[in-house]
Amino acid sequence: MPLDDPYKKTIARHHLLMKTVCRKCGSLNPLKAKKCRRCHSKDLRLKKREVSK
């Protein structure tokens, strides 16, 4: 179901894409996380933010 409303699109993008991913175990973490919630590693990267059309 595509979103036409730009405000709803920004909300959906924030909740789906604004996360960090642990390089060691692959778990999703909050954007402001310093360590992984699962394995406590500090090796985090940003989730790729390309939106599929």
C-alpha cells in the first residue's frame, strides 16, 4: 500500500529506516545506541536508507 501523504511518508521512513545495525550479530538498535543491545559490541553501522519504490 503506497503512501501518498508526505507527512505519513516521513513518519514511516523514520520508524523503518532510522536505526543502527550491529555488524557482529545483525540486530537492530536505536539510532542513538552506543553498544548493541544483544551482544554488547560497539561495532554499529547505520541501516541502509534507500527506499524501494
